[in-house]
Amino acid sequence: MSERQYCTALRLLWSSLFPVIFRFDENDNNTYRLVGVAQHIGVREAGHYIVYVRASKMNDQEHQTNDKSWFYASDEIIREASLQEVLECEAYILFYERCSNHDAQSSANVTCEESRLANLLPTLPNLDGDSIRPPMDDLVPWAEQRNPSRDKRREQVADKKNATLLPMFWEFLDEFTLSGETMPYYRFQLWGMLVRGSGSRELPILYSHLLSRSKDLAMGVCNGGERLRVKLTEIARKYMLELVTSLSMVVTDSTRNLMQQLELRFLEMPTKHEELTESLGAALLREMDVYGHVGDQIMIPLPDKCAVIQGLTEHVISKHRDGYSWEGDFGIEDVDVYDGKVVITKSPKLFEILPQISPEMVTAMEKDFDSIAIKVLKKKFTHSDIYVPYLLPFHRFLSGMERYAKWWSDRVMTKDLRELILHFPFYKPLRARMNLLVGIFDAWRSFDGKDMSTLIKKILERAPHASAWLDEMKNVENQIILDVFCYKDKNLSYYEEKLHFMVELFRHLAVHGTEKSFEYQYDGSRKQMVQTLDELEVGGAYYLEGVVVEALTALLEESAMKDMLESVWECYKNCNFPSQN
């Protein structure tokens, strides 16, 4: 068999056609006749086979042409089957026998219906020819009866936008080819449906095919709604009619019915597909009132926006694990969000990560994180005279990843660094951050004060490197924090610069903060002025967030999130804002 014949046979099987009789081209003197079909029922790992077999002789006599010439066999069950049943089954293997053209047409086994099918499919037509020009007059905005209760202006805008997609969809049907192929994929699929005549009236279209053809087309189809998909179905039917005309095919009743009943089924299509800028929108932060606070306005990231940025970080790190990086060469316009999944559409580069991460890959990863810091965090969340909890430390952390270069040379430290990036306090619900600090303090005080053998004690006994947290406390103007601080340190002699004292202050805020936030009323009663417990955590973070990050970094650098801290850390990691996309 020649290479051309082999490719033709593959295309016949690939397109799920069941030609009863065919030949490869007009120069081929041999005709191939279908004699058996095997069908698999079940899954790949298990199931059952049934077969359809053409009967050439029965009781040593030629089978009559006016009888059924096919039989169904499933174990001990054997019965006659119609040709229509054979053609509509989901074939696993097709069996053909080679015979001359004369024998194929004159054989007693060829029924009238098979002869008709053979005439419809004498050879495989040239589907690689010129593109079919769309009837542009038909690809205009359509007019439909409008519901007066709807927003007409919005519908008009949507119709105008959707109308630009119609010619794009026509070209997609006419020109899209799979990698390594030359024949237009959907042109071939529609031709196969026309030849088969019977069977499914649905044309499956993969969303990944739309996306590889045109991002605008894919997003338009995804977000266009039912009105657009109705029009796309009309376009597909018109295209099928043009295909019949261009190939000079005989229009039968079944062909006409198919063109009228054709439906589109979009596979693996998300419910919503947006670019990152559109997904984030204009409103990223909400104002938060913190009782006792004096200073910049406090703004809290909206939960769903935090989830999107965290999804972007997860996507970047997942690619890094496989050795891929963009070297920072991606912009916010290259990021898409669909069904809560964040993806950079630009292709990354492959780097060496085995047996260990190469220096080139380390530099490339640093640039990726710097891009997130500058192009997303700084551009979207940073504003003057506004305080966003842990935003500034997170920006500095991602932009200064070269300080953590040694972490990438050790597999355990690499895992811990990625956990810190993925679960930085900026991403987390406010109460989750407070619970983490309380848990760290409880784990620290679980050991005797003189027992310095445990890792957590050794780490938290250190003084912070970045700043002296007691000096930061001198700038505190929040009266609740000052009252809690002085309650334990009336003579300013209890607290020390060591990290565990800073963690202890947050624990006291969580436990005793609301005791210091009452205001006396005229009748002698006390009114609680704090509206939520989150105010206590944010009030402390306003002054001490940098030292908190330093404490977490020190614990992870020594892989100390285990033993007493393991459940605390796991609970913190699993506490995330839900995505709303």
C-alpha cells in the first residue's frame, strides 16, 4: 500500500466513516468492501466486544440480495442485523476485503442500499482545495423579536460584537487544520457526515481548536451566550450547503435533512473566559474601618481578586516545577481566566532542572516573580495614602527573590520557598493569619522555658534582622494595641526584641484585644466598639507585618513547620478565599 493509500485509509477511520465500498483513487483497479465491524462496549480497562459480519454464503448457497446480508454476534447471541444498524454503531475495528470493481458491484452480497452508498462514495474527493468563500450577505447582524423587558441597548451592543465573529467562525470551519495535517479538519468532518447520511446530527467542536485558531473567536463563542450559538449553527448549515455545491455532491433527502438539522456541540468549553484585566475589574479593594486606627486608609483586597492572583502564582509555579519559565516576558494582557483557572497564554521556555535546578532556571524564575510583583501587584493594587495588609512585603518579597537563591539548591528548601510564595499572608483571610500566629505561639510555649533543644525555640529566640520590632511599637498610635502591649509590659521590661515576643503580642491581641475596646455609656454600660475580630489582626499588621514575614521566613528556611506546628501550618495553607469565576 502506498503512503497516499495509507493516509486515505487512516482518514476514513479517523472521521468515523463507514464506507461499505470504496477505492483510493480513480487509478486504483481494486475496490475494498466492508466485511466486518468490531465494536467495544465499556472502558479502556474493561468491557465487551460485539461484531457485525457480512454473510457471503448460507448453507453453501449465495446469500440473496433482497435479504439482510449482515449478522450481529455477541458471545452465543447471533441474529440478523440491518445495514443501518451496522453503519450507526461505534466501530472499534473495520475489516475490508479487496476485490475488483466488477466483483464488488456484481457480488450477491451487495444490497441495493450498499450500491447506492457505493455510488455516493466512488473516491475520496480533494478536500485540500481552495477555501470556500463565505456568503458575506448572510453574515450580518440578525434581527430577532426582542423582549421589551430586556435592556435593548445592551442587546444591540452584544449583537454588534457577535456579528464580527460570524465570518471568523466560517473561516474556522473552512481552514482549521490539525498539527501535521494539510486537510481542513472540520471541512472533512462535515463531508463525512454528508456521505454517511445517517447517524448523529451533531458536529463536535473542541474549544482548544477555537482557541488555537483565534483567542478572540474562542472567548466570543464562550461568552456570547445562546443567541450567538444559534447564529453559529445557521452559519455551519450554510457552510455545509456551500460544501455540497463545491464538491458537486448529489443532494438526497437524507443530505437535505442533515443540513437542516445540523447542531453544534462545543466540547471542553468553560462557562466563562476572560482576560486577567477584565476578570479583576476596576474594584479590587474595599474600605475597612479599624477601631483605634490612626494613619493611612486601610483597604482590604476583595476575596475573589485574591483568589485570581493566587491562581496566577500557582500557574507560574506549576510550570516552574516542569522546568518552564517565561523569563519575566509576559504582561497582564497575556493572562486569561476561565472557570477559576488562571493561565498565561504565551509559550514559556524549557530549562534544565535535573538533577537540580540550573542557575539559568533560577534567574528565569526570579524574573517571572518580579513580573507578577511589578505588572500585577504594583499596577493593580498599589495606591498612595492607602494601606493594604501585607501588600508591600509581598511586593518586596517577589521582587527580591535573588535573596533566596540558595533555597533552590536544596529540594526541601525549594518546597518550603514555594509554599511561602503560594501562601503568603497577602492571600489569606484575616482570621487565618491571626490563627497562624496564635498557633505558633502556643507551639512555642508548649516546651519548658529552658528547653532550647527544639527547632522552633531556637528560631524564635532570635532577634529580627529586618527591623527592631520594639522600635516599631514606639510609633503605634492605635490605643487598643498600646493598651494590650502595656498590660503585659507596664514597666516596659517584659518584651524583648526576640521574635517569639512579637508573636506573643499578636496572641494577646487575639485573646485580650476586645477587653480594651469598650466605651462607657451615660447609663454606666459598656459598648463594644470593635465590629469584627479582624480589626485586631489588621491593626497589628499595620505596624508589624514586616516582622511577621521575617518570622515565617525563618521558620520555613529551617523546615520548622512540623511536629507541633504541622497541623497549624496545614490548616493555614488550606484556608483560602474561594474563586468567584
